[in-house]
Amino acid sequence: MITATVMLTSILQTLDNTIANVALPKMQGSLSATQDQMTWVLTSYIVAAAIMTPLTGWLAGQFGRKRLFLASVVGFTITSMFCGLAQSLPQIVLFRFLQGLAGAALVPMSQAVLFDINPPENHGKAMAAWGQGVLLGPMLGPILGGWLTDSYSWRWVFYINVPLGILAFLGVLAFLPDGDKRRSRFDFFGFALLSIAIAALQVVLDRGPLKDWFGSNEIWIEATVAGLAFYLFVVHSATSPHPFIRPALFKDRNFLTGNVFIFVVGIVLFATLALLPPMLQNLMNYPVYEAGLLTAPRSLGTLLAMFVVGRLVGRIDARLIIGLGFGLTAISLWMMTRFDIQMNGVPVFWSGLVQGFGTGVAYVPMAAMTFATLSPDLRNEGTALFSLTRNIGSSVGISVVQALLVSNTQVVHAALAEHVSPYNLAARSPELLAQLSSHSGGAVFNAALTAQATMIAYIDDFQLMFILTLLAMPLLLLVRSARATKDAPQVAIE
């Protein structure tokens, strides 16, 4: 019951990372906002969660995990209800920010609880259960969000959290153990520096595509603030006797390597989820709900992987399982590079199924391996940092692929247009030249050219993620073997 409860809290938080995306057009009309303004509905939530996540470990030590869980679930549920009731853009941005603050602790604390209630030999099965909530939430978000928006209203995208939140609260109250408290000094200066760095970075990543990146003074200011704050945080952490994030975390090789891997997974998983729905809707004219259904096999593949790999962890070298998962993910991305604008939904179905299975296969042993040699008293901070790394990876991935999509579309459109002239059109078909000479014919032809250029830009993004996945695989050589992990001393690091 503890496992079921923390899975529900994980789904509750991760679902909201993507469920609101498909509802933005309807929200924009209802709130009388511009597209630029509506991005703050997503940005406010991401920034708030990013600021609050590193604080999770300290809060759990001060007040106990159970109290932190209960406060987070109550806060998340109440702010979700207020998001649905919002009547203006400032209101929903404020409530989304508060929702991100309240829900930030749910995922890292869920992971820490499962590590504590399971012996080391069952960590693989525990991570399989936890991974279902962490991975299925973002994947099911577009499907559920599209159905609720089309069938009812965009407000139900937030109202759906209320019954789930009540159920999660009752589960935490009834089944979750109190856990030990570990009171410590609070490094306010370190927390403030890290919060400023993370918030500024998230704003850069979210606003960059809209503001033409470093062509905008706003982005320059935000990037400078992020870099300076992070530099001061590193210097402060190295010299302070009681830093906000203890340096002992970064002395563990498995923990460091696992964070690099989860950063790559965040890029590939969330960037793909950000690319496919607009590709299906804008280029192939799928309705919102059908586009969501076409991405559902990804969730099915992940679910199947969780059931299979949870039984393999501990029996087979984790490095081989992670390598297999990344290999399947690379194959799925290679399949996506073969997409074309006239295809049906079958290639999307199979590539999504393979990618979901590959991500699930890699995720479970990766999460278990990351914390296999980490001291238990560092677990709260470690799980918070692990979740933060995944979230930053997803933000970086989404921003980069969206920026490349826009720029590559323009470059490819110009390259294709170079090969179109009245002379080669007249030679091939005088009738076609006459049709395209009219205003309506020229507009139709330009739209077709833009669609082809956009499809090529999508393929370029998939190819970039394919290469990134292959480049990450050699990092497995840095992971300690199962025997070394088993023999490693579990000594508390003060």
C-alpha cells in the first residue's frame, strides 16, 4: 500500500508537467491572452518546481517525510482547484507557480521512501514501480488533457487533480511511516543563489525560442544572472562548513554518472513528447484527441518494460540492461528519422512503442544504480538532485529542439525555394506554371513548400537526439559493476 500511495503521488505531480500543454489554445481564448503570454502558464510551474526541488531534502530532515508529503499533497490539490477556477491570466500564472512549489517534493520523496522500505536486492522492483509513475505521467498527460479539453473544458485539466489528490492524501495518512528527522542548519545564502540560478536558467530556456535567444537583451540579462549565481553557488558550497548541497554527493561515481544519464533521458523523452503532438496536428491534420491516442503506445511500451526489467535487475549486470534500453531508444529515434509527411500513423505507433519500451528498460536499473552506493543519510538530497537534473534536461531538450525546428524550417525552406523557378516549371508543365502564377496558386504552393521544410526540420531534430543517445552509451564504462556495488561500504557521511 505504501508503494501504491507513492506511485499515485508521483503520477499526480508528473502528469501536470504535460497535461496542460494541449489545453493552451483553449485557455488562450478563454483568458484573452496572447501566445507569448500563455507560455507563462507552463513557465511558472516549471520554475517553481525547479526552485523547490533542491529544498526537499532539507525540509524532509526538518519536519519528516510524512508531514512533508501531506503538506505537499494538500497544497498541490488546493492550488489545482484554484487553477481551474482562475478568471484571468495573472491568476492562473500565480496559482500554477504555487502548484509547482507545492508539488516539487512529491517525486523525489516517493523515490526515497521506496529505497528505505525495500532491501537492496528489491531496489530494482521498487524502481520499476516508481518509474511507472514518473514516466507514465508525462506520457498520459497529452492523451488525458486532449480528451478533457475536447469533451468538457480546459478547466477539467486541473480539476482532475482534486479527486486524485484526496485519494493520495488518505493513502499517505494511513500507510506512510513517519521516518527519521535529521535537523540541520539551513544555508539560506546557498539556497538563494541556487534558486536564482535555476529560475533564471529556466526562464532563458522557456523564453529563448520566443525572443530569438541572444538577439534579445532580456535573454542576455537572464543568462548572465544564471551564470553569475551558479558560479557564486559553487564557490560558496566549496568554502562553507554547512553548504546547502553537501559535496559528499558528488564523490560517488555512480551517482554522478546516473545524473548524466537522467539528463540525457530528460532531453530525449520530453523533447520527443514536445515534438510529436504538433507534428501530428499541424502537418498531418490529426485532431487533438487522436494525436494523443497515437502517442499512447509509448506508455504501453514503458509499462511492459517496467514489468519485465524489474525482475531482471539484480540477476543481470545493470550496465547491460541500461545499454539495451539506450540501444532500443536509439533505434526508435532512427525510425523517426524515416518519417514523411504522407505517411499514416503506423510508423508513429511502432516507433513510440519501441521508444517507450527502451526508455523503461533503461530507467529502472539506472535509478537503482544511481543510489546503489550512496549513503542512506544522503538519500533525501540525492533523490531531489536526481529529479532536478531530469527536469533541467527536459527543459534544455524542449528549448533546443524547438529552436532548431524554427531555424531549420527557414533554412530548408530557402534551400527548397532555390530550386523553384519559372523556367524549370515551364519546362515540366506549362499548365502548372499558369496555376502557380495566380495569387491563390502561389499561396498553396508556398504552404506545401513550408510543410515539406517543416517535416525535414522535425527529422533533423530526431536525428540530433539519435546521435546524442549513441554518444551517451560509452558512459556506461564509468559505472561500477554489480560486485563492486555490493561490496561498497555503506558508511554515513556527515
